[in-house]
Amino acid sequence: MPQVVRHLTLRELERRYKKAKDPVEKTRFQAVYHAAKGLSAKEIARIT
């Protein structure tokens, strides 16, 4: 299973997701945020 390198905290990922204006960037931060929380790729795909 792929792992997220934790150089950003969950709080910082969430902040960047909320701040992002570009829809592609916003979706990527959302996906990484959920991956960092331990969700599976299938769950992340359903959410995003």
C-alpha cells in the first residue's frame, strides 16, 4: 500500500486544501489529506 511522507501535518494539508483556488490543486490536496488519514484508494476515489 502506498504511504504518504509526512512532511506536512494533517492540519496543514487541510488548510492548504481549503485555501486552494485551482480545482485540480484542491482535489490533489484533498486526496493526499485522506491518504494521510489512512483511507484506501477506493475510498479516496469515492470521496473525490
